[in-house]
Amino acid sequence: MRHLSLGLDDPRPLTLSARIESFRCAARGVRLMLRSQHNAWLHAVASCGVLIVGGLCVLSGAEWCWIVLAIMSVWTAEALNTALEFLADVASPEFHPLVGYAKDVAAGGVLISALGSAIIGILVLGPHILAML
Ligand SMILES: Nc1ncnc2c1ncn2[C@@H]1O[C@H](COP(=O)(O)OP(=O)(O)OP(=O)(O)O)[C@@H](O)[C@H]1O
């Protein structure tokens, strides 16, 4: 029954080593996403490009906050989309319309995040780039 109790009766103490192990698992997840998802490669190229341009434009602290938020939102959406795809493929390896809908909606989340981030990038970097021309 322990697995149904949300871990509230988990007797394990809070330890640094367990938190470090948890961090390692999360880092492994990021590496797995980078290795398995072609979209993640595109995000990586776009993120590096934006960071380089941002560095050249000498952005303010507030502008960097927007850029970091935009980059973070795309990576977070991609990570959740990837996790959902893995789970869906285990739960229903055969074709099922609802699995297709779930994957499409998750991919839509990535698209929305990417479009929003592109708009933020244009709004923040656009004036700096125009000023340099
Ligand atoms: N089991 C399934 N049942 C029904 N439709 C599916 C199934 N698996 C995939 N699809 C359809 O194929 C599309 C692509 O699914 P796939 O798992 O190949 O993701 P992907 O190509 O890695 O997508 P993304 O580029 O968004 O990461 C889904 O969005 C969905 O429409």
C-alpha cells in the first residue's frame, strides 16, 4: 500500500546523498532528452544563438531575465513532452487515437512555448540589433 500513500509515510530521512542522487537522475534525464530528441538539438542551437547575440548586445539585467525565462520555458515544455512520449509508448505501444491526441497536445505545448519565446526574443533583441545596424 506504500505506493498508494503518496510517500507520506516514507520512513527515509532527508539526506544529502539522496538529494545528490536525485539531482544525478535529473541530469541523466536532460542528457537522455538531448540524445533522443531532434527538437532538443534545435532548442540547443537556438538557445546558444540567443545567448551569444544577447552577450553581444550587452543586455540589461531585466532583459536577461526575459531571455532566460524564454529559453527555460521551451526546455521545460520539451522535457515534459519527451517524458509523456516515453510514458505513452510504454502504456500503449499500439496505435490508439487518444495516445495520438495526448502526444499532439503535448507537442502543441512545445510549439506554444517556442512561439512565445521567439516573440520575447524579437522584442528584447530586436531593438538592440536594429541599433547596431
Ligand atoms: N501510439 C500512438 N497512437 C496514435 N498516434 C500516435 C501514436 N504514437 C504516435 N502517434 C502520432 O504520431 C505523432 C508523432 O509521435 P512520436 O511519438 O513519433 O513523436 P515525435 O515524432 O518524437 O514527436 P515530437 O517531434 O513532437 O517529439 C504523435 O504526435 C501522434 O499524432
